[in-house]
Amino acid sequence: MVRRTEVRHPYASREGEADADALLRLAARSLTHVLDAAGTRAAGNIAGVGVSTFWHGLLGADDAGRALTPVYLWSDTRSAAASERLRARLDAEAVRQRTGCPIHSSYWPAKLAWLRAARPELWRRPVRWVSLGDLFFWQLFGRLGTSLSMASGTGLLRLGRPRWDEKLLSVLEVAEASLPPIAESDRGLLPRHRRAWPALADVPWFHALGDGALANLGSGCTVASRRAVTIGTTAAMRVVHPAGVGAELPEGLWRYRLDGARLVTGGALSSGGNLREWLDATLRVGGPGLERRLRAMAPARHGLTVLPHFAGERGPGYAAHAFGAIAGLTLSSTAEEIFQAGLESVAIELARISRRLDAVAPRATRLVASGGAMGRSPAWMQMVADATGRPVEPGWLEASSRGAAVYVLERLGLGGAVGGGAGRVYRPRASAVRAFAEAQRRQEVLYKALIK
């Protein structure tokens, strides 16, 4: 890692969508600033370029590589009704086993079905359906392609012998030619980009991979004994395993590809750091001493039960109409207890995913944490350890970006992951494990009563 070369540019999304052109301008600006920061250290020393991007985002583009739509993000729930109609027409479980993806508003099938009604003009002209990373490469090299990893996160790819799912395409009335071909890498930037980034002009660029798979790679979680748990804006837990292992996909989980040889199976929540931000803004209990106070509070002993689905629910229940709730409030409940119960509820949902992952990788002995929201919160890491009954090891805050670099090193034969995170390992405490087990029972009862 080259020190002092990380660049960050904030961007805004609204109601589940983002401006593709604005994001690509920020990506280009970031490359320029990184190379400027590296200076002479970069000249002649760059072996390749890896890219991490968010899974599931969909946009339409014309044949010249210009965006025709915003990026519709996984969090855009406007396709929820279309998702329910698709589930009624199709064998939803067969689709999930075949593609690894449930029929849900997060994925392309529901979004395409919704767009066909909401934007019918897109079906009356040539259009290419791509991810943001695909569009980025198209504009850099003048050739369209997508990685196996990104294709597997669309919900349109058969996982076994990877190919676009002809049954789904027929139902959606989407031509296979409108989807990008599978590709691994490219090289030879177009002239204007060669002039902007001469150090990157002729090295191999590897097509963007999904950020979740790369978080496992960047955290060193590529064996069955190590699971990656990430809490950024949302939360997820994943295990990487060879293709063919764990053939039956457990209920409530999804499965994508890291590459041709490795699968990633896991579960994701719609809440995580976004819930913590809401709690912080609403309850106003933050400050420099909050972590210390949370660590001193008795775990799951406040009598509160929280459903953390304030941003809806991806998994493990995939209820399109899910909402958040706080039960058990009394006049003696404090703002800090509500805050604590909210964080604990996310840990409990991750524990539900962890139990399902036991059917795929039963020998998991440790969780490796990444993501800014969790990585900066020792109290939350301890909660996850207590809820899952497994030790939590701090990992890299930017595990996905690191994973993109590690992937390039692997593909070029230059080595793999070197080192890991550092810091205290948070181990489950017997009394807290029992308290979380009872809290989990209350949370499941409340979910069944209000959501199911």
C-alpha cells in the first residue's frame, strides 16, 4: 500500500437512484488525484488496475455508451410490486437456486419488469442494460463487457455453467444482445484517457467486481473457517467457497460469483450504519464517550425489542413491505438503551444469517469485520461476537478496495493477500450469548407478528 494516496469524493443518491455521469466524473477525478498523490512512485511501477463497485445497480445506455437512465440502486423499491407479480408467474425458489438471487426489488428482473411499464420508450429503441462499472469500462476502452462477478449479481445469470438465463429473459422480453458479454480484462485506453493517465494507458484493467466478494478477498476471508462481516451503510455476512461446494442454497441467502472458480454465499440486510445514523440523529446520545458507555451497559438486558428494517428488508426474509419497530418501551427506558437495542438488533439479524451459513461452511471459527460503521465501533463488534457466538477480528476498513488490488495481484501471478487487520479480537461472553439468545427469540416473535 502506498501511503497518502487514498482519495475520497462524496456523492449523493436520492430515493434509490444516482446520476451515472456524475459518478463516472468522480471516478475519473479520483484516478487523477491518486496518480498525482503517488507522483514519481507510480511511474512505471503500476502492474494493473482493479475496480470495486456496488452490486445490483442497473442502468440503460445507448449504443454509444451514453447513459439513458439514472443508476437504479439495490435500495430502489419502486419495483416491489413488479417483483410480486414475477413471483406469481415464476417458480421463485427454482429461480433463486438457478441464479443465486431471489426475485426481489434489489435485482434486475424486478427492475426491468418495472421499467417496462414505467419507461416503455426504452423498449422501442436500442438499449444496453449495464452496471455502472460496465459503463465505466465502455467509456474508457470503447468496448462493452462485464465481469462474471457483476453478471452474477444481476439475478439474470445461471450460476452452474454461467450464461444468461434464457427463461427469465423470455419472460422479461429482454434480448440477450442487450446485455454485456462476459469479459475479464482489457487494455489500451482510448486516446483522451491515455493522455490523462499515461501510467495506466497500457497496463491490464480488470473488469469491476462486486464489492461484497472483494471485501472477503481483501479481508483474507477466502476459506470456510473465516467469514467476512461488513457493516457500512448496510450490513452483510459472506463466505467464499469453491464452485460446487454447498450446492443447495439455504433459505434466506444469496449466492454470487467471485470469479470462475469461487462462489460467495451470504446474506445482507437493508440496515446497518444507516440505522445507527438515524438513531444518532434522532436520540442525540453521541459524543466521544458513547463507545465507552455502550461497552459498560449490560447486553440485551433493557427489555426492548427492535426490528431494524427501517430501510426495508433485503434478507433474510425479503419482505417487500417490512418496516422498523421498537417494542417494550416504558417510562424508564432511556435514549441510550434504545440506541443500544438498535445496534443489537442488527447483530441479531447477522446471527440469523450466520446460522444459515453453517449449512454451507460449518467449520467457520472466526468473523472478520470490515466497513466503516462497524470497524470504528468496538462496542458493535462485541455485540456481533455475543450474538453469533463467534470471535470477531477487526479487519481493513476499506476491505473492498484492498480486495480489488489483491485480485489483480492474483491474476497477474504476483502473489495474493499480504497481512490482515490488526487489533483486539472480540470474543463471545457466555452470559451475553444467553441474553442475546433470549433477545433473538423476542425479535423473531415481533417479526412474525408485525411483518409476516
